[in-house]
Amino acid sequence: MVRNSGGGAVLEGRRLVFSAGGRTIVGGDGGVHLAFPPGSVTALAGPNGSGKSTLLRLLARLIEPSSGEVLLDGADARRLGRRSFARRVALLPQTPEIPSGATVWDLVGFGRNPHRGLFDGFSAEDRSAMAWAVDATGLPGHRDRTVETLSGGERQRAWIAMALAQRTDVLLLDEPTTYLDMRHQVEVLELLRGLNRRLRLTLAWVLHDLNQAAAYSDRMVLLKDGRIHAEGAPGEVVTPGRVAAVFGLDTVMVPHPVTGMPMCLPSWSAPGASGAP
């Protein structure tokens, strides 16, 4: 099982700055400071181009910061080799490429690459991790199907199973609900939140839907122009003033009719508002 039942890793970025093409994409004066507490779920939100995906890639060490550092358990992550780091932190990108003809089992096997030599076959431990990941994502009946034949929701579960097979303490996900309909979005969010609770897996995900992010996350971070505009509990972060400042959109907070949790809606969609379609 995932190792972090005893507390897990803390992934942290300190004074992170990333520049490319003469433009600062993440950071600025002082850089970005961001930490993910063990066993927590953190949502990164913000408009397109605000640096969310780049920040995840920096934290996953897929790209190197122009300045600043990434810490794992308080230690400079550069002290770990790439493979050692990949045994602790996994990133599921927004639009991963599907290997041609790959079955679900083949895809999940790629998650074991940080634990295997280049020419090694799968060990008993590898196969156990793969089988667990397939079962955890509800795909045991689809092991031999090619990924191309899966529905959107099943395909996303297969990618999540690949990341889980990596057996990391921290899982970073870049828009895991992209291209999914409402039902499959909820299924994926419920699956990941359930894994977080059962395994104390530390999750950080980029989500565009502020209400989904607030409902399924312990903490939220609002980004604008590569900087953190606000962070904290969802109820503290998602406010009409902050949404207006970050997204340039007038909103109102209304209670959910079932749970009573505050929901953020465009002001024109409030019941009885003039101009509502």
C-alpha cells in the first residue's frame, strides 16, 4: 500500500520563479511559496495563463525553476535523483499521450518505471502494485482492453491507476476532469477524494470549477499572473471580492439547496437577477 499512512511527505516550493521567452510565468518579486500538508487535498485555481500547470510541473521537477527550490520532507529535492523523486511524487498531466495499442494493464505498468531497471521485467511487487491500482480505480474487468476503446471516464481512471501504481506519497493532477461530462467528473473526484481519505495520499489538483474545487478540497490556492492571490480554507478563499479580482467576474454566494454549503455563481445567474438568461 501507499507508504504515507504514518504521516506522509510534505511537498513544498520556496521562492519559486520560472521565466521563459523573456517573460516570468511563475513568481515575481519574492517568488511563490506553497506547501502541501501531509494527507491534504489542495486545489489550484485561476484563469487561463495564471501559471497553474507550470507550477505543478515545477513541483514535480519536470522543469527546473529559474530560482527557488522544491523541498520534500523539508529537504532539497535536488538531493534525490529523478527516479528516487518519482517514487515519492507523481504527476498526471492534463492531456497525456496514449501509447498506440496499449491495454489498460500496459498503461498501468508504466507507473512502475521508477521502480524498475530499463530492461527489467515486472517483479512480483510490480504486479501486485499494478493489480492494486486497477482494483482501486474500479477497472479489474478492463485490464485487457485497449485504452482507445475506453469511455472518457474509464480512460481517466486508467491514467489515475497508472499514477497510483507508482506508489507515491504525493499525487499531482492537472485538470483531471477535463473533457468529462458531469457524471464522470463527479466519479473521478469521488474516487480521488476516497483514495485520499483511505490512504492519506497527499493530493494537489488543478480544477477550473470553483464549486467542485471547494467541495472536494481541504485548501484552495487562487493564482493570478503567476502569483498567489489567496490561499486557505475554501470558504475563506472563494469570495465574491477575490473571484472578481482574479477572474474579473461578478459573483454571488448562495447556499447549496441540499448541503447548505456556499456556492459561487455568476451574479446574472442568481435567482431573479436582471439579465439572467
